[in-house]
Amino acid sequence: MKAVPLRNNIIFVFLDDIRGGRFHDLSAGGIILGGTDDATTKQPRWGRVIAVGPKVDSDITIGCNILVEALMWTDGIVHDGVKLWQTNDTKVIGIEDIPV
């Protein structure tokens, strides 16, 4: 089954979920600072685009990384063992193309 978002919606996965951990920061010495503080979840987060709706800005494509405004995503659903999130293109702050 292929999910196709409607209008200007985007389905994505968070990069920190792909990399095997919750959102975290590094200290100057490279020590991982845990994501237990609620303030860390109220920051923009990077995600990888899985699917785009037909009216999404043409710069946002499947496979690119997007920076989503803080808390501007759905609660997420699990599909085939992968947690998927939804936002729309007006909530995307920036993009980073990656080689396919």
C-alpha cells in the first residue's frame, strides 16, 4: 500500500528516529545530552520526506531533508513498523537535498 498525502501535506520521519535516538544535543566535548528536558522538544526538527501531496512546493521532494517548525507536526502513526509524521509545506523552515 502506498500512502499519498492530499493537498500540500507531507509525510516524513524524524532524522533522530532514523539515527536511533531521541532528540539530543552534544556538549563541546562530544558528550550526548539527553532529551529529558521539555525545551529540547520545542525546537525545529529535521525529517526525511517519505511522500508529498500534489500541491507541495516543488523544492520539497521525496528523500530530501526538511526542517520543520517546532511542534508543527501530527502525533504520528506507525505503519509497517515505521513511525510516520505529517506536516504541510507552510510549516517547513528549510530543506537540505541529499544524494539519492
